[in-house]
Amino acid sequence: MRRIKILQISLVLLGLIFIAAGVIMGEAREIFEKATIICMECIGLGG
């Protein structure tokens, strides 16, 4: 049971590290811009 808990915590920390790296590299902004364009196309406002 202890091994599973250590694995879970390790994976959460790894995920947080990857999220932080993406934010630092500006990926969050780029993804938000692409999502906005896709949503504008879905409701028929162009894109």
C-alpha cells in the first residue's frame, strides 16, 4: 500500500512540474488562443 501512495504522489508532482514548464514556456497562452478561435468558429463568428 505504501508503494502505491509513493507512486501516486510522484506522478502528481511530475504532472505539476510539466504544467509549470508549459506555463513558463508560454504554452498556456497559445492553447488559450487556439481554443478561443475554435469556439468562435463553432458559434459561427469566423476564425
